[in-house]
Amino acid sequence: MATKEEILESIAQMSVMEVADLIKMMEEKFGVVAAAAAVAAPGAAAAAEEVEEQTEFNVSLVSVDAAKKIACIKEVRAITGLGLKEAKDLCEKGGMLKEGVSKEEAAQMKEKLEAAGCVIEVK
């Protein structure tokens, strides 16, 4: 019986077509299917590295704690610059507070608003 190294050396000397035929023969003999993921993994890793990190975020108000509604309205007004009625409507209905803010600014806004009793979503 040949050792693993000898088998590997034999395969290394085959052409691509011969290796493909060998794989088909092994699949038929053992009743298995060669995983395509092993071949695609290096390409997937390269694609993942090319994805840019998100730099702009949208901050939206989901809901407000009824017991802390006044504090929420004050904080929404401070962040958005809205008037009292507009801030109150936004707190009651929910919606977009700011669009296209940096990650740091979004985190600061979320922290302040959640401390005031708001439920915030950052996308």
C-alpha cells in the first residue's frame, strides 16, 4: 500500500482534468460529494476584506418610556433642535432623529437618549 505522501505526489503530477476525473471516481466509489465551499473559501475571505466599514449611521426613535416622557422630549429637542410640539410628536410617534451621523456621534446620541428613557435604533 502506498503512503499518503506517495499518493499526494502522484496527484501533484496529474493534470487538472485527471484530478477532476479522480474526484468524480472517489465521489462515486464512496458515495460522497466534494464540498465546493473548500474551493470558494479563499475567494470569500478576500471579498469580506474588501467590504468597507459603515461610516454613516441613521438614528431613529423607536419608543419612549411613558414615565420619562418629559425627559425624552427635552433630550430630543437638544439633539435635533426641534420645537416643543415637533419634539413631542416625534416622541409619541417615533421616527428618524438624525441621518448620516458618524459612529461616535450616533453612540453618544443613543447613550443620552436611552438614559432619558428612549428606545433608540442605530442603522
